[in-house]
Amino acid sequence: MTTLDTGKTFDFPPVESATEDGLVAVGGAASPTQLVLAYGQGIFPWPSEGLPLLWFSPDPRWVIPLNGVHVPRSVEKDVRRSRFEIRVDSAFDEVIHRCAHVPREGQDGTWITRELSRGYRGLHRMGLAHSFEAWRDGALVGGLYGVSLGGAFFGESMFHLVPHASKAAFLALLDFASAKGFDFVDCQTHSEHTARFGAQPFPRTRFIQKLRKSLERPTLYGTWTLES
């Protein structure tokens, strides 16, 4: 197992060297530079309390191809009836804070550490991390954030304070990414929520091939808006 020096930026070992549960490397820092290197190789950080930073590339990888999005009619109806105002990149810091601190059923604590928050905020300032937000009566009630490189969007985390708010934000992401010609949204691991939108298990080798091809495309930098 490769151990990274906390004070430096390192290239990662090949993802083929990952353990059975997808662990590629241990240690290092979640700096914007290290995060870009990780996502570009199909790796993402997933901290565990009391341990150095852990970096994963699981097999299989759960992905939503944007030519195969399936939105259940019930979800569309729920979102439409809820009448959310959707915004993009208007409250990135608040979204990542809420993702870290809003309690989740069956989950104790958060994997979004202060170090990770700083790293993703740095990526946002670089125009590489983005938030999709659901608002109601001037209040942020749901949202998600992730990282964009080439034709890939890497979803990281989401939250909701009222029913269907995270669904509305996720649907907005899929609509935006499809309209911009993105190839896929990376969901990392399986969840019932993303499976309802068409997330599929890709063998790691297939995912890496698809990622490399997507990274040949230009990255959409900057602050996004629904009209951009």
C-alpha cells in the first residue's frame, strides 16, 4: 500500500494496485492540486475517523451515462409540485457546510473534514467545483456539490432540509450536464437515490477508459449559471 507524504503533492499509484475494497493510497493532503490529480486518475478521497486520508478507486464504479438518464415520473412530479428555485454556484460554501453537518439517517458523523472542505473550496475558486442548489422562500433547502473535469462530473455529496430538495438539485445537475454535452456523472458507489436516475455499475477498467476519453474534452471552467 502506497503511503503519501502529508506535506507534498504526489502522483498516485495505478488504480490496478488497489485493494479489494478499492483503497489505492493512504495519507497526503486534500489540496486542490492533489484532488485534481486524484479525480483525473479515477480516484477520490474518503476519510475515516482516526486514520490518515484514504484514497479510493472502487470496482465497480457507479456511473450515470448522460445518454442513459432515466428520471422516474414520480420524481418529476414530486420536484415539479415542490416548486423549488434552482440556482448554480450561488452558495457553494453553504452547500458544502450543509453536506457536512445535516444529519443523515443511518449515518453517524461526516466524512467531509475541514481539510476536505478547504480543498473543495479551493477547487471552486479555480472554477472546478460546483454546487446545484434548491431554494424556497429565499432559503437554501437542498443541494449537492461535485468536481468537473473535461466531460466528467464527479458528484460528491448532497443534503436536503425539506422533502425532494436534493432530488431537484440532482435533476438540475443532470439537465445541465446533458445540455452541455458531458459524458457522465460519477456517483462513485451504489445508492438507491442515484440508481433511480439510472446509475450503472461499470467495471473499473471500463470506467477508467471512459474517463480518459472524457478528459480529452475541454473543461468548463468558471462560475456556472443555468443560463451559461
